[in-house]
Amino acid sequence: MPIKTFFWRDYQGREVDLILSKAEKLIPIEITNSESISRKKIDNLGYFLAENKEASFGLVVYGGELKIIKSQPKPIFCLPWWLWW
């Protein structure tokens, strides 16, 4: 089964840059070149995670350090983009 990709935006302006979907599982991903993560990106991911039982965690790809944010309903893993190079 191929992985489907899309973005998400609701009527209140919340959005997530990339959603990966496969076999009824969702992975929401925020992407930024910044070394810090804006509160808005975390809030948007948190809202998406709370509303979608098919998503068990979220990802942020950014220019900072590896870390986990546990203050949301489900964990958000913050991955430095340079780990993939």
C-alpha cells in the first residue's frame, strides 16, 4: 500500500504542513528552517493530534536539536533536518 501525502487546514486557520497516511495511520509533520519552533506550530500539531485518533505522534523537522515535547495530548518528536544528510 503506497503512502498518501497531503496537508491539512481547518476553518480557524490551523494547519499542518504535511500529513503521511498509510493503512489508517496518520503522521502529521511541521517543517521549518528555523532553529526554534513557534508556539503556533506546536499548538496546530497538538490540535490535530487531539482530533485524530489515527495519529499517535507528531513530528517537527527543523534546524534545532533533537528533543521530544510531551506537553501535548500525544508526543511531538522534534528532529533536526541535518540528521538526514
